[in-house]
Amino acid sequence: MEKGRLEAFSDGVFAVAITLLALDLAVPGPGHDSLAHQLRMHWPSFAAYVVSFFVIGIMWVNHHALFKSFATVDRMLSFLNLTLLLFIVAVPFGTSTVAAYLRDGGSDAHLAAALYAAIFECCALSFAAIFAWSIRGEGRRTTPLPPGTERSALLRFASGGLVYLVAIAVAFVNAAAAVGAIAAVAVFYMFEQTPAA
């Protein structure tokens, strides 16, 4: 299988997902309250957009770094990557849902934030599965990890998934705090977490 083709398809899906985020950035327009008031009332949409934009962008950067370390691709990796993309494309749905319910609070806001965190948890599990594929077979990486470091590398690479699990639980207590935890994971993954040699 061609690695370049798989990466090009993935890049396209990331681009579509990140573009779809902007479709929910709208205010009712003239004839309603002042623009300043409308913008204030729609702050959850803007906050969710910023968080999701950077999370998808950081995932794209790390996807590129991870695939750069692969010497080969096979059918299994293609399906693992397809699973990751399934959840990447769900991010705009989670974003618009949390934005719609976050400001009003209540049980719907809690459920929306939990759904939002669950989508990112599924992304994290998919990323972890891809990384595990790369270290569990001969000749899959351009430079193999030093012997005995595979487990610690996998734990460091997949540690964001633990925070997403916590965010799901926190969402049922404080929806805004759950979104904040998701943003914190994005900051963590801004720094290189894809082990090289």
C-alpha cells in the first residue's frame, strides 16, 4: 500500500473537519439585539470553535509526525487510520452540540460536554492503536524504538486519553471545566509526544 496516498486522504479529511467547524459561527443578524450583545450571547460557539480548531490542528501535526516515522503501511494500519478519521469528522458535531447547550447549563450541557469529550477519547484511542501497531511489528518504523522503551513510549503518547476519560466524568459535574480539560490536553500535545528513535 502507498503511504503517500493514505496521508493525502487523511490530510483531506482533516481539512474538511477543520473547515466544517466554521459553519456554526453565526449570529442572528440585524433586527435582533445589538451585535455586541449577540456576540456575547454566542461566546460558547466561539470558545468551542477555538478549542476544536486547535485540537484538530494539533492532531493533524501529530498525525504527520507519526506517519513520518513509518517505514511501511498495510491493510491493518489503513483501517486503524480510517477509524481515527471517523472520529475526527465527528468533532464538528460535538463542537456545535457543546456550543448550543453550554451557555444554558443543566443536564443537557453536562451531556453535551460528555459527548464532546467522548469524541476526543475515541480519537485518542485510535491514535494509540496506530502507535501500538507501529511498535508491535518488525520493519514498521524507519527507526525502531530502543528495546525496552516501547511501553513507556506508548503510555506517554496515549496519556491524553486518560485526561479525556476524566473530562467525561467531570462533564456531569461542570461542563465548562470538561471543555477546559480538553483544551489542556491540546496544550500538552502541542509539544512533541511522538517518540522518534
